[in-house]
Amino acid sequence: QQQLVESGGGLVQPGGSLRLSCAASGFTFSPYTMRWYRQAPGKARELVASISSVGGTTIYLDSMKGRFTISRDNAKNMTYLQMNSLKPEDTGVYYCNRIPALLPWGQGTRVTVSL
């Protein structure tokens, strides 16, 4: 069964950090571009960061540049999102997916940035 499982979310104070993980299974992971998305409360899902198959190219939403770092470990079939200097507006459910997308989406991992 092909699936992506996100983890690592939680409650953090503004300025704090979290590291999200995405475990892939059931398919050959290394050839796929991987992406992290965020769905804030009441808003549509948006792309946060993207990483190419060998990790040489990364792309970030402007508001995340300098704060978030996407990485991958092809040997472990894992994708990561290191999030630093978190802000309340970073609150949401974070999902990972490949390109082309694997359906259905995973359950995501919830990040809450609040005092």
C-alpha cells in the first residue's frame, strides 16, 4: 500500500521550532519531487516547500524563506521540514505529498503556534 505519514507537529510558542517528518512507503521514493503543504484554519491548502528528487533544488513560499528548510533522506524514504522562528500565522495542518500527488492525502500533522 502506497502511503505518506506525517508526524512531528505540536503546540509551540512564537519563535519556537519544530521538525516535521514524512515517511513514505509502498513505492520507490527517490525519483519523486516531494512537497510540504499547509492548510490554515478556514483556508485552502497551500504549497510551503518543495525538494527535487536528489535534493539539489528547493523552493519555498516567500513567507517561509529563511525560516523553513526542507530536506530528504532517500535511503530512509523520509522528507523533513525544519521550521524555525515560528509565527502564529504558521498554524495549520501540514501535509506532505509527492509529484504527481499520491491520493488520498495523508492525515497531516497539526502545528499550533500560540502563547
